[in-house]
Amino acid sequence: MPKQFWINLPVKDINKSKEFYSKVGFLVNEQHGISGQAQLIIGDNNATVMLFPESTFKSFTNHEIVDTKRATEVLLSVDADSREEVDEIAKNAVEAGGTIYGEPSESQGWMYGCGFTDLDGHRWNVLYMDMSKMPKG
């Protein structure tokens, strides 16, 4: 059984992407130490997102990279501890050069979230769930 799970994403500029994710509030693991790539650590379970230059990513997949202006390859979702944290992440994403595609809003009476794209068009979803208001049944 696998013990770890990580996501690999192609990026146009590693340094700009590291700066973007730092400003959004993600931990960039500077000790990973492999030149030309970056590692993001997300959450208490230390989920890993690896950022690779597009050329390196293509060599792994032997496949074309999706044009994120025309299509979505994946929706990456992270949780938030509060509505305020959702708002803060959205604000930070825009200030770092990202774009909001889903304004912070409530959904189904118990969820509050937003969606943003990073510098390379990868789509991220941030969601706060008020479990006390979650429908039972």
C-alpha cells in the first residue's frame, strides 16, 4: 500500500511560483534542495505539491501540457479554518498575481469558499465547512 501521495504541477517559472505560493500562505520547503524544482507542504498531513519546469514535467509524462486558459486538468482543494481565512487566502492570491474565478461565497448553508488560479492557471479551491450546520441524513 502506498504511504505517501504528492501532486506534480508544471510551472513556467519556479522562482515566481515559489514567491506566489509563499504569499498565498503555503509552506515552500526550502530544504528540499533540488535545483530547478520546488516543494510545497500543505496541511497537518504534510501533503506535498511538487513544482517542475514545464519541460521537466513533459519529460515525466511524455504528453502535452494542458492549456490552462482553455481547459482544467485538475481542481486542487484545500480547507480553511474559518470564513476569514478563506477571504485572506483569496486576497493574498490576488495580491500575489493570481486570479479569482469564484468569489468567496456561501454554499448550501454550511460551506464557504472561493476559487483562484495561480500564475500558471492551475485552479485551487479553498473551503471552510461549518460542520455544526452540515445537513444530517
